Amino acid sequence: MRQEFVAVDYSRDMVILAVVEEEREQETVVGVGQYSLNPDMHTAEVALVVRDDFQGKGVGSELLHYLTYLAKRQGLLGFSAEVLVTNRPMMALFEGMGFEIEKRREEGVFEMRMTFGGV
């Protein structure tokens, strides 16, 4: 199971980490951003996780900006995501990126499709 987390096929998936340097040159992971390619749609499903004590400090924004940059370089047209209706900070993050967003609410979750447009 661990192998799935460390062996990433970068032609289909992208995983990036946000780290902070601790004492004695050790790094601690404070966020993870990833996307998985949907080749039929030329898009990818995106997901972000930021450690609680680093939320609201721009970590998610940096991860999403860099994932967007990488996705555009790969020729993708946008992202899809599922976001809990109660997760207002994540909704604000996606909306603040300037994506063209279509969303559909279903059972407490927004199913979102975001195209990059001029972003």
C-alpha cells in the first residue's frame, strides 16, 4: 500500500508537498496537493489537504497555483473536484483562482468542474 503513495506515474498523476523546515534541517509536511488525469476530458481531478495549524496561511493557495501551472503545461483544460458544502474556505479558494466554475450540489457535496480559461 505504501508503494502506491511513493511511486507516482507523473504522466497520469501529480503530487506535490508543502513543507516547512524544522530544527536540525528536518522538513515537516504541512500540505499535499495532487491531481489525477482524466484523459478523455483533458482535465484532472484535484485534491488538497493542509494541516489544521497551517490553514488560512496561503498553503492551499500556493499548492493550487502550482498544480494549475503544471496542469496547463501538460495541456489540461481544467480541474474537477468534490467539496463538502460546509468547506467554505476550499470553495473560496477555487472561486478566487478565476476559474470558470460549474457546480452541482448533491447530498452535502458540491461536484465542481473548473476550466482554466484565461487563468
